[in-house]
Amino acid sequence: MAKQINSSENTKTIFVFEKINYQLLLVSIGIVIIGFTLMAGNTDIYSFRKIVLAPIVVIGGFIFGFYAILKKTSSKA
């Protein structure tokens, strides 16, 4: 019988993103949550914070999330 070689010792798991990408993605999720928190509340509906500032923060969070996903990682040769 042939001897089976344990291939789990020789294989290396390759992730799509590196650690920095995941950290940036978590920061972007935090920015979006802050934007939605600014938008919440039961005070004046037409305040500057709710109709101008909060949507800008949310859109900025989404843009930062796209940057986190598209950020190139350094190639390790």
C-alpha cells in the first residue's frame, strides 16, 4: 500500500485580503454606523445634522469601504 502524505502540513492558506484590509473595512463600518447614529433621533427632522452632515458621513464610510476592498497589498516574494 502507498503511504499517504499529510498535505495539510505543506499547504498554506491564502486569504483574499490581508489584515490591513480587514481593519480598514471595520473602520468603514464604524463610520457608516456613526453616520446612521447622527441621522437617528426624534428632534427636528430638517436639522443640518440629519439632512446634510449624516448622509455625507454615511457616503464617506461607503467610499472608505470601497477603498479598503480595492487597496492593493504588498507582494511578498
